[in-house]
Amino acid sequence: MTNIQDVLNHRLTESLASPLPRLTRRDIRVPQVPGKAFAVIGMRRAGKTSFLWQCLGDRLQEGRPRESLVLLGFEDDRLAGMETADLDWLLEEYFRRQPEFRGKLEITLCLDEIQTVPGWERFARRVLDTEKLALFLSGSSAKLLSREVATSLRGRGLEVLVHPFSFREALRHAGREPNQRWDRLTSAERSEVDHRLREYLTAGGFPEAQELTARDRAELLQGYVDVAVLRDVIERHAVTNPEALRWLQRQLVGNPGGGFSVQKFYNDLRSQGLAVAKDTLHKYLAHLEDSFLVRTVWLSAKSERRRMVNPRRAYPVDPGLIPADPRTGETQWGHALETAVLVELERRGYEAGYLKTDEGWEVDFLATGPGLRPLLLQVCASAADPAVLERESRALEIAGAAHPSARALLLTMDHAAPSPLPKGVNWVPASGWLLEGEVEALSDLLRP
């Protein structure tokens, strides 16, 4: 037995003997498609490994034998030089221990940081064809970004996207999750939820960042950003102009919801004496998105040319990254709320774009998704000012007339519905919308 196999043998024994850890439950959907590997993807430190443990726990609750549930991670210096032959040996060693399962009972095999093993794709495709198992894979490093785990399987894999904690998950982690629907809470309980929303928009949803002091949290989250940029972009893509990349990263993370044009940013860099090609900036932007550090939103338009010539809007993957930026230093409530809403839309299966009407009005998000009713969402911290209410609701009213199948929602952090609202526009408190998937029932109940 080689040294690597010694380590794998020990890790396999640990995996089978260890009790499953008790972790905050994540509300993450796993596709119900047989014969596929599930690639658990997302930004570093968002909780992918914890979610793999949750998947095993769910199967244990279904009555699966504990010995049929295996999770192994390969980001271990003792496993340097591991090859696919070692993966083959590992699977055979498992079945030597549990021969009664082979071909008769589905086992669940979770392989974390799988990208460290060259040729893992061939192993994954082969075992899907030859063994009775459910296969979960996760990976992120300079060698292989987590999204590529799915694409490398050539149609045999489906993505399972893990973001940092949602608002509800953050409340659950703190032991503060409401035990009933938002619309059934007392006024005192709603005030508590609203207070917690402000904390969430400041701290964000990265699990390790919960309940830290502001200083410790900022240092931790800034470290996450630095590692993502260094390992997932600079090292992986052999970036030759890291200074321009850093300028771009700070621009995108520090200005959530702001319009971003590569051409304008290129001109700004040139004015600062920093030479970089526009094509290089386009690549850097794509790399930052692939690392899950930022999300960009395109103009929603039928004309591809109109879509391409208009600026995109950029957001960090978590609202906690906004005040962690040393240039920002404080929470921008409206921008943080927009960020949380965009990421929540992605969690719920929507694809979001922003909208610009023929009259020049803008709506923050037009969200569409398979089997989902389209949503028009206007997001602001408060619409108590009549001028703000007029601007935001008017944009929704006009956009709603052009998209009659969409539900028009105004999301704010106000405690009561602003008035007057145009016909067809529904106000929903941001805390309620972030908590509840049944947005239609909630908005109907609260409509003045």
C-alpha cells in the first residue's frame, strides 16, 4: 500500500465512523434527476462542504445505513500526487468493507475538492455508468474553479449552487428564525425581524462572519476577497496586470448596483496612467464572475445590440462584502438590499436583468425563470419621501403595462406601506419578501 493509500484508508475509516456533524440547515435545492453527478458550486467559504454533510444527513434520515454515506476531502498535503488509480483503489477498498452494498444498495459518495486529482472526470463518468451510487462533487482552486466541475462532466453533471447564508438561514443560524409566516407575526416580532435584517445587510451571510465584531468581520471578508482574486483569478489565469485587476475588483465590489462599462473603465484607467487592453478587462470581468465574487446584471431587451451597448450593473455575491471594502467602510442600505434581493432571486431559480422603458424609467430587476411568474422588482431602502415613492412606483407602473404577465413589487425597509400606490403595484416589506417564498400571498395581504 502506498503512502497516499495509507492516508486514504485512514480517511475512509474516519468518514464511516464519525457521527454526522450538526450544522445550520441550508435551503438549497438538489435536482431530482437520476444518473447525474451533482456539482456543488459557489464562492469559497460559502458552506459547500457543510452542505455535503447535510446531503448525507438527509439520506440518513431517509433510513439509509450510515455505512452507505461517505464524504472525503482531497485538499490535504499528504495526498499530493494522487492519481485516478488511487480513486479506483479507494472505491474498491470501500466495497471490500461493505460488499453487501455493491450493485444492491445505492451508496452516496461525496468527493470534496476533487479537482486536486488529475483525470477525476473520467473516474466520475465511469462510476456513474458502472456503480449504483449518488455522486456529489465539489471543487475550487487555482487549478479548477467549482463551476468547471459541472462542465467537465460533459453533460453528466448538474449544478447545485451554494451561496452564503440567505436572510432566513442567517436567522436560523442565530436561533432567531420565526416559527410562523411573516404576515402572522406580532408587531413586536416584525420589529425584531426588521432589526435583524439591518444586521444581515451589514454582516452578510458568510457562515464564519456571523456574530463577529465589525473589525474582525471586515478583516475576514477582505481576506476572502483577496484569496478569491489571488488563487481563482491571478494564479489560475496567469494574470499579467494584477494592478488593473485589483482596480476592477474594487470598482465592482465597492459600487453595488452601479452601472459598469468596460469602455468607461478603460478610459478611467488610461487617465490614471495604467495601460491595459479592453479585451483584457473583459476577460478579467469574466474571471471575477466565474470565481463567484461578483454578479453582473444585463439590460433586459429583445435587441441583442441594445443589450450589449448599455452598461451592466454589478453586485458582490454577498451584502457583507460592501462595508468590508476599505473604501466604503459603512453599510449603504439601498445598495446592500439590492444585493441581497439579487442573490435571493438567484437562489429561487430566477434570472434577473434590469429594465429601461421607452420613456426612460428604470426598474431594478425583471426576473424570469422556468415555471415561475415573472417579477418586476423595484428596491429601495425607503419610499417614505413622496418624491421617491412617485419615482419608484411610476417606473413600476409603466414597466408593468409593458409586461402584463409580471407581478410588480416595490420592496422597501419601511414599516408600513407607502401611499398612494398605482394600480397593479404591490408594496412588500423587504424583510417579509426575503423570508417568504410565497410572495404573491404576502403582497396581496399587505396591499393597502
